[in-house]
Amino acid sequence: MAPAGPPEVLLRFIEVEQYRAAREDKLTATHASRMRGLIAGAARVASTARQDAALAAKVTAEAREAAEGVGEGVGGASTVR
């Protein structure tokens, strides 16, 4: 949008400001795009971390159950500490 006012203002806009504004718009769009990419990447990492944590909890529970089963097989006293 060209400014209203004296011819010098319009000339300055035509010669300089329109290009500066277009460059700033492109920089803003690039920045926003990169930020969306970084956020999407972080969301993927967080999802994988949640899956890994769930698997770790499952394996830990299975290991505890197995250890308890081994301990109960020797005279009823647990030897696993």
C-alpha cells in the first residue's frame, strides 16, 4: 500500500520502502516456516520419548515380576535384592 502525502514521500516509497517491506515480509515468512519445522521436529522427538518411556516401564515391570518369581522358587524366601 503506497502512502498518501507529498510527492517526496511517494517517491521514497517507490524507490526504497516497498523493497524493504517486501524483504521484511519474506524474512518473516521464512522465520515462521523454520519455527513451524522446529516445533514439528520437537513434537516428533517428544512422541518418541513417550513411546520409549512406556516401553521402559513395561520392561521394568516384567523384570520385577521375573525377579520375584525367581526369588519365590527358593524355599519361599526372596534372594533377589
